[in-house]
Amino acid sequence: MGTIGTEVGGLRLANPLLSASGTFGHEDEMAAWIDLREPGAVVLKTVTFHPRRGNPPPRIVEVAGGILNSIGLPNEGIDHLISTTLPRLRGRTSALVVNVAGERADEFGRIGEKLAAGLRDHPQDFQAVELNLSCPNVESGFPFAKSPELASRCVRMVREHLALPLLVKLSPNVADIAEIALACKEGGADALTLSNTALGLALDWRTGKPRLGGGHGGFSGPAMKPQAMYLVFTAFKKTGLPIVASGGAETAEDVMEFLAAGARAVQIGTATFRNPFVMREIVRRLPELLQEAGLASLAEQIGRAHRPASGAKA
């Protein structure tokens, strides 16, 4: 059967699955269910420079085709990540990706500086950084992913301090994903995560009020897959940047589709709420699908949708 290892912007993975930020918790919450070495990488929930309380409840509601969340990035801040979270996870994952966000543009540089300082003492604590430029359910709206100039600036401020693989998580709520992607590349991004949740609203018809405590929220789940597929396909075609797909994947077949669109790896998020073992099941199934397609490795599947109909490699 085919091999399922992959590489994204310098981040080497034993398999192409990553947890989607926000769905595996801040530390080792999922260890009660699975071995944290099962995914190719664990992506932590977003950490900001200062601690945040998050949004008022209710924070999650079920809707047709997925869920809406208005969590609001509650976290203990960057210092707690370095002093407590990273030591707690040391050696327990195949690869660890820290996800960070600045509430103001200038905070990205300060976050990068803090992470670099932590790595000087423990250089193996994490293997990559994912910049969250695009959370839709905080009061500021995190507008960094909507402006090419601002996105490039934020990426550059982190890049100045870190040499590790740098992934940038972008928003689906933009007119031209390629324009933002290329700006991130100019700022020093190694890869893209496409994408974050989409803006959504659920109302209680009896009261006319939002069902989420924070008002609107971010939509995720299987109904997001076609949009995420389009973003991955478009960004790969127009930029050639390494991509981690994120949005609606639930099965090994979904993963193979995202790879064909141009992704090198796929994040699994909302699906783990219903089935915490879903990534284990996908990893076991992938070699069978490669064999079925007559492929020797996962790399042969990446970008197949962009090749000539004859199947010749680009």
C-alpha cells in the first residue's frame, strides 16, 4: 500500500491529518480519547498576547450542515503557553503547531519574539506556527486577513523572529483569496491554511434574538467543504503555495479530494466533536484509497485536479 507521509512548507508529517485549531483544546484535553501522536500534527487553540475571557454563552449552536460557534478565543495568553502548555505537551505529539493571533497588528511581532525566546530554551517544543489572521467571532473581527498590506505586515513581523515553518490561516470572507495569499507569501509565509470558519447567524424566531451569546458566529461542518475546496483549488492554481485544507472534511475520501485540489495536508475539526476517533479511521483508510487509485504515495495525489486529463504529472 502507498505511503501517506507528507510535507507542508518545511513541516514534515507522518500522515496528512492535523487537528483544526479550536477543536482539540488548549493542552491535552483530547488525550482522554486518543493518543496525541495519531494525527500528523496537533494544532493548538489560538493564543493571544494577553489573556482573553472569550464571548458570553451560548457559544455553540447546531445548525443545518454544521455548527455555529462564537467562542471568542478565550485563552491564558502567550506567557502561559510557553511556561505551562508547551512543557505539558513536550514529547507527546508527532508534531506540534502553535496557533497565535494578535488583537492589534503590532502584537504579532511581540508574539513572535516571545515564541523565539521560548525556543531558545527548548528548541523542540513545537515544530511550526499557524498565524490566525481571520477569526470571525471576536469583537474586532480580526481584519488582518482582509487587507493584503496588513496581512503581509503581520506575517513579516512574526517571520523576523522565527525560522520555523510559518502557516497563515486565512478567511473565506474575502473577494480574492489569491491576492491575500500572495501578500502572505511576500511577508514570509511558508504555507496557507484554507480556511477559517465563515460568518453565520442563527436566530430564535420566537424572540427575534441571536441564538449565540456573541451574536453572529463562525460556521463550520460538512456544508463548508465545497467552499473550502474552491479556495484550495483557486489558491493552488494562482499561487502554487503549499496548502493545508480546512473545512468540512470527515472521511478519507474527503481528504483525497482536498489533496487533488492542491492541498498537502488536511485539518479535521468539527467531525471530531461527533467522533473523536475519526482521524484514526481516516489514517487507516488512506493507504487503501491510494492502492485503489494505483498510487504509490500521497504525493502523487497532490494537485491531480490541475494536471492534464491524460494524468501526466505537472
